[in-house]
Amino acid sequence: MGKYFLLVLVFSFGTVWGQNAENIEEVYHYDDPNLPAKPGGQKYSDCWGYIGPNGEEVAIIGTLDSILFFDITDVNSVQKLVGVGLGGNSSWRDFKTYENYCYGVADQWGTAQGLTIINMDSILAGTATFRQETTDFGRCHNIWIDTATAKLYTAAADNESQGLIIYDLSVDPYHPTVWSRYDLKDYGVSCASSYVHDLYVRNDTAYCNVNSCGYYVLDVSDSLPSVIGSLQGSAFASGYNHSGWVADDGSFAVVAEETHENPLHFVDLADISDMGILSTYKDPVLHPSQTDNIVHNPFIRGNLCFVAYYHDGLQVLDVSNPADPVRVGYFLTNTSLPNYTGNKGA
């Protein structure tokens, strides 16, 4: 279980307060003082992981101008691998992997890097072979890969910010082709801001976080989508519907609103046509002295939900009963509360 925690501990930014932890132990910490930084001190963004052909475990992390890779197979001897320098000055990068490729996007005005496709065999071999596909978009916030159908989905691409661009990876994953693209406003997703910020896709079902619109579930098995369920923003805390994750058995989802003081929401998916809120969770680690925390990204693995907070670091929840989530561990990475500093991904 320790390796589940490692990606968060390595790739948070800001001061690490090692004494503020429960049931989580730091095994490795990386911070390069020579990396470029934003005025507030941010150097890093999101993180992801990759399993190599021989069981190698690789951690992936974004910086303002590059993508870094670490071999964490042996947590007692972490090795920094060759990275990919991309230039630019992007405070947010997102990654997913499929077969032996890593796919990355950057979201910053003035940064038009499209879809970066990296051959992970080359990273493990000590070189960096990659290409950038910029035909369909330049800037993008998040991506998801439905490995069962070999399709890659963009969320918040600059040329389709209120919809999706879908790539087919099945024929040539190093040179993917566009399978479909559409504006969701044309298919029943419409409100003051239909910006699709993030999504989770499994077996042709897409669970979309659509800003103030709320949470939408789409059937994307055909080249044009259909809405099969929705939960309006008012069902949450009327904040910024930011990100989510679906439980392994598909029975519920966890949804985060990137809004000060709003709780984490657990959504009942037993009947997608009639979804409802199972429970909410908010328990700032430093309560009662600090209550203004912001949840950023949640992830579910088994009965555990790993939640990256800006000001509350990593929190780990037991969600075996999603109607009553219980915190079983935490690790604080930044105890100050300015704006959006702290922890980005898990």
C-alpha cells in the first residue's frame, strides 16, 4: 500500500511538514531548486504512474517546462530517469498511459504543445523518444484513456472546451487518429458554463465534471454521445464541479468541487438515470484553527479513496461504506492557506 501514497509525497510542492502525518510514512522526497517556478513557488503539477514490461514502476510528474520520470520499483533506491524537456511555462500538465506510451497535455495560455506522446521503452532505456500532435488542439487541461476500448479523451482542449475530442489508439498508439469530436452543448449539456473540466471513462461510459453545470454521464459508444444521467450543480454545493472517480464496482463515484470550504461528494450510481448524493465529507486536518480547505483531485482504489487537497495534503478515506466515509490516514504537505498552494495530485 505504501506505493499508492508515494506519488503524492514525492510530487507535492511547497514545504513538507513530516510531523503532520497519520498512518503514512514518507519514503522519498524530490525537489530540484534549479527548476523554474511560478511567483508563488509552484514548480510541479499533476502526477501519474506506469508499469513497465518487466514490472518496473515509474512515477511521472509535470513541471512548468518538462515531464520527469522516476523508477520507484525499489522505494529504498529511487532512481531519476531521463526526462522530456518541452519548454513553455505551464502550471498544469496531465498524463495517462496506454501500453508502452505516456500521453501528456499542458494547459497554459501561450503554451500550444498539443498531445505529447512518449515511448516509455525509451525512457527506461535512458533516452527520450517522443512526438507532439498539434493538429487538433494546442492547449488542454485533462485527458483520460479508456483502456478497454483503446480511446483517449480530451477535456477542456482549447479547440473543444465545451466538448470532447476522442482519439483511437488501437491501430497505432504512437500516431493516434481522431475518432470523433463534438460540442456537448449540442447533446443536452448546456448551462451558463458548459466547460468540461475533467472526466472518467470506463467501457464507453463517460462521467464528466462540467463546471457549474454539475455531473453528467454519457454513453460514448457511438461517434455521437447521448446523456444517460445528470446531477445538476445545485445538488452539490453549487461550486466548481472539478474532478471525480468511479468505484471499482461502479456503484458510486466521488466528486470534488475546487471551491473553498466545499465538501467532497459521494454520488450513488446504482441508477444512473436517477443519481443522488450518498454523503459528503469534510474534515480539515487542522480543524478548528483552519477550515478553508480546497479539495482538488480524488482517486479510488479498492475500499480506499486517496484525496489530494491544496491545504490538507493527502487524505486517505475508507469508503467501504460510501454513505459514511472515514479518514484512516493523512500526510500534510503545506500548512499555510494562501490561494491554491499545497498538493496537486495523487
